[in-house]
Amino acid sequence: MFKQRFSKYFQTSLALILSMFLSQSAIAQIDPDPNSPVPVLLAQKDSKRAILIPADRFGGGDPYAFSEDSATPNTEAFLFIRNISLMKGEGANAFRVNVTDQNGRSYRFPVTDLFPVDVKGFEGVYALRIRLSDSLGFWEEPIPLGDVEISVTWRGLASEKLRIGYGATGGEFKRSGETIKYDDKGESEPPTSELVLYRWAGDRMRFLEQAGFGPNQELDWRVRRIGIRAYLAEQFERPYPSPDFPYPDIPLKHTDPDNATLGCGMFTSGTAERRICNRDHYTMYPIQKWFFQEALYGNAQLRHKVAWALSQIWVISGVDTQQSSWMIAYHKKLSENAFGNYRNLMRDITLNPGMGNYLDMARSTRNNPNENFAREILQLFSVGLFMMNPDGTLILDGQGNPIPTYDQNTVNNFTKVFTGWTFCNTGCPNSQPSIVNYKDPMVITNANNHDITSKTLFNYPGAPNPTIPACSGCTGTATITYANNSLEQALDNIFYHPNVAPFVSKLLIQHLVTSDPTPAYVGRVSAVFNNNGFGVRGDMKSVIRAILLDPEARGDIKTDPNFGKLREPVQFVTAIMRTFDVKSANLSGQSDGYVISLTNPSGQNPFYSPTVFNYYPPDYVIPGTSLLGPEFGLMTTGTAVARANAVNTMVYNQIGVGENTPQGTRLDLAEMQALAAQDPTGNTLLDVLNHRMLHGRMSPQMRAIILPAFTAVAASDPLGRARAAIYLVATSSQYQVQR
């Protein structure tokens, strides 16, 4: 039965998802929020061509008088836009010019300047200075000469597509689907409005996806009553974990699972008792189960979401983390600091024994130094590989090459700082005989293991502690004091590096809102990271608030086809489950939360990241495109099928009761079944799914495909109709890509 549904409904391949993700036509006719200005690209009179003026020919005056059909590659030229309202400080880096050649390949022209046109009759028109060269550099071949299509995007909103000549004019465009229609002035057809069900509902639902693990009716109503800002303030004060879902209280065990007194060896091999002991202590089962229960039912959604994002930046993994108790202690530090200060997070994670084990700091000594943690705290957790501007763009040298942030000598010196710490196995609250203490911070137990020679650290302008002097003649307690002071000095030296704000800000934006944020968005959040308005650097509450309230994140409809992010498997599953009131297998209670069978085949097994680089790299470029899309690093033909299988399990089946799933998991589709029964045409059901799953942005093309597909199920089977409709929406690219 599933094979029949799969063949009929799923469109078989990754190509569909990618092509829809990249296709502007899929969303071109959706009604934008009239209160959100959409940039309008000025066209030549009675033409589908944009006004284009080579930079050396425009010094002011009527743009129509200077417009040309083409411009020379690798030179600068002007485009003209209207219908924008800029914030203070907002400029060229808030805009992108997306380019498509006649073969369907995408590029991006750099925007180098923006200024208002000071000409009578052109009030509100801005000149956009661009360079006709690909800023992304994905394609080895040059952009083909001839007509290209361009659009301007701003705050997740896209202008209509117009043509310009790239070194020449002419040529035919290959189309993979329906194209945008133009009137005789080159502007797109008026958008339809009947698809938006409730004013502002789209932005509420998008916000709840960004600020948690998916919307549900209760939260939608709550935000509608109190507003987004009040909801954020409420979330910042929520107790965590939620009172109904405390962290699992798992005691530390011996590192040998077979130990008869402190491991699981007291139980006979092969028995249920032994299996359960091993499962609860020597796998990530307890924290996985807890994590999903908190995600599905907890009321501290925002902290849970930010802690999940931080766990994918400051990565440790069950691949090398033996016990669930170790990972729980680690996650507690992430969640405690999620709304705190990034500098405190740096200290707490540096000294956490889980990280000490994973990146070897717990075994790094003066005579046997290990550079793993020193390298990764720089590369992955704070400053990145190359020097950045405050908006996250790379600083280039005179030859146009990125400037490395550090070299091997820098790593060596930080490595010296991080020597000597190890597990606190005596004298700490959780110390026990014959047990390695993974709950209390690491300490220096042997002063001789710390390197007391001088260290040369970052020496950027204004850097604190660029050099840590040697501790000549230090021994014992003096060495330990010196080591602890050196650690704080080194962390300050990293924390105040100018790269930290844009590096961390962009990562958090990618996890919460969109894979490829504009430099302007990164710059605005970076500025808040540097100063929350009260002189405090690294204030996570202010950073999160800035990310979620930014105009690039907000708005009822986003028409930029490159805005958003592929739902990673965990959030793909939780969003569907929360939307449809997930319950236990018998629908009498709550799910037990053990649902990794739905995410693992898609490439994401929570708390088992394959490497320190997370499940996917933040700089992953979607194959065959020039678009940044980290989550697509998990997307293959196989995982695309696995995602459809997960939807099939959720919608048509259940996770049954078993040894690891004491309550099981099942969606409650009673409401959707009733809607299907109420309206035999299927329109009411599809309207509700459009509102709850797609922010009211279902395209007419998608509606025209889905409606007859699920109404082909007999009207006498309303549950079957509801299931088919949900399956089709959930497996569509418009849902899988969170916009």
C-alpha cells in the first residue's frame, strides 16, 4: 500500500525538492503582506528589460535617458529600485541581485552601493550599484554572454524578474516549469489574495517555527493575544526544563559496562535487565527520549531550541561520549547559558568534562599537549578560519585572498594554555571512588601538567592579554592559580576578537531563521552581540531577540526563493507532530518521545553527531547551485526517500508500544478527519493545512495538484482523505523548506 502511495504522491527524487527550492515561480503569485514593502525593479518603458546604466555613464539625471540593454562583464553598472523603506544604517549589504542564465544556472552580482536618485519625478527611487561578476564563484565556467534574468531581494522579499544583457543580448531561456508572467511594462501580474486566510497568521506561524520546534494551536492563539515581543519576554523567564519533563537523573557508572558492581555486570547477559541497564546508562536513549518530549510538549520552547542550536555549534557526540549521564551534564551547561552570556558559555564548556573528553583537553599536559580543543574553539566555536567584517563578509588582502584568522603558532600557544585540566575525581560534589566524574567542572590535580611558559595569543587592535608571561619558578598552588588566571585571560582574548560577533551571529541566524542571511542581517545582529545597548557584549537574550525580531526574519509572506532553510530531520518531525497533536499510540496520553526511528534514517540521530563539524557544515553549498544551504548537506536521494517514509509512518501508521517505546507515538487526526467530512470538496481541509503548515503561502499550482489528488479518495473515507492531504503537503518542497 505504501509503495502505491509513494509512487502516486512523492515525485520520486531529490531533483524535485531542489528545483522547487530554487524556483521563484512556485511562490511568485502569493499575496505579500501589504504592510511589508516589496522591492520593485524599474523596467525600461514598455519592456521586460531592467533599466541598466554602466557606472561610467551615470552621474545623475533621468535613468530612462541613459539606460542600455547590456553592460560589459566584470564592470559596474546601476539598477534602480523603488518601494523600499530603509532603517537607519541600512544600506547596500541589505540587498542581493540574483541572476539566472539561459541554462537555469544561478549566480549573484555583488551590490557595492545604494543611494537615492535626486531627480524630480523619481522620488523614492534608489540607484543600486552592482558589479557584473559572480560573487559566489560556484561555477567553474564563466557566465554565458547574452540575456540573463535578474531580481533584487531585500528582507526575504523578491522583486519581479527582468532581463539585462550580460556582455550581449538575446538567447532563449530553458524553463523547467511555469514562469512568471509579465505585463507590457515588465512588472509581474498582481498577486492573488485569496490564499492568505488570516491577517498576520503567516508571520505568527513562521515565528513559532523559528523560536521553537513547531507551532500548535495553543501557541498560535497565545502569540495572537499577546504579540511576539511579549511572548519572547515570557519565554525568557520560563523555567527549564519544563516542570513536567525534568532532566533524566542518571547516575554515573563505571567506564567498563561489564563491571559487576559499578557497571551493568550485575545483570545476566542477554536478560531484559541487562539490556535496559546498558540502554539507560551506556547509550543516549534517556536524553533522546527526554529531548523529544520537551520539544513536543514543553513550554520552554525557545530555550530548548537555542540549546539545540548551541549543541550543533559546540559539538560533542555519543559516538565518543560513553554514558548518557555525561551528555546530560553537558546539555545542562548549554541550556543554562542559552539565555546568559556567550563568555560564560565559553568558560563552562571549556571546563566541562564531556568536552574535555571529546576534544582531549582532559588528557592534554605540558609534556604531551593535544591541540584538538585549542584548534576547534577557534575554528568552530568563536572566530572561524578567516578575518571578517562586522557583517560577516570576508576581509581580503591586496590580491583578493581571504586573510587567515590564525596560524599553527597561534594554535600551539592556545594549546599551552589548555594543558593540565582533568576530571575532578576526588573532592568535588559528584566525585565517587572508581568512577570518572563527568558532572563537575574539570580541575588541575597535578600542577606539573600545566605549561608555565609564556604564551603569545591574538594581537588584534585593543586585544586583552595578547601575551601571557611565563610563571617563572611557579610550583604547586602558585601554578594552579597561574593556570586558572591564564585560562580566563585566554578566553577573554578570544571573546573580544572582532570575528566572534559576526561568526556566532551568523551561525545562530542559520539555525533559527535562514540558511543564507544577508550581510546586513548578520551585521545588525553582530552589532547587538557587541553591545546590547547597555555596554554588555555577548548577551544571548539580546542576540536572540535581535535575530527573531529582525525585519529579514519577520513578515507575513517571504517571496525571495532563496529565503529560509531546509527543515533538518529533527525539526521536520517535531513540526509535523506538534501541528497534529501528537499523542501516545492509543491516543490516551502523551508520546514517550522515543522517535529517533523517524530522524536517524534521514541523517540526524540526536546526540550522535558524526563529527565535531556537526551533522552538516554551516558553509555547505547546495550541489548544482551557488546557494548556501547547510541542512542540504544531509539531503541525498536516499534521505529524501527516508523523509517520505517518516511522513508515511506518522500519518498512516504509528510507533507502536515496545521495550524502548512504552507509550508509543501517534498523530491525532480527529480534527482533520472532521474537516474532511464537513466539506466534500476538500477546500476547507486544504485551507486549514495551508494556514497551519505553509503560513498561508500555498501556490495556486500546488493547490491545483494536491486538491484533486486527495479528493480522489472516496468522500466516505474522510480519514483517508485527511491522511492523503497531510502526506502530500508534508512531503512537498514548500513544506520541507521552512520559509
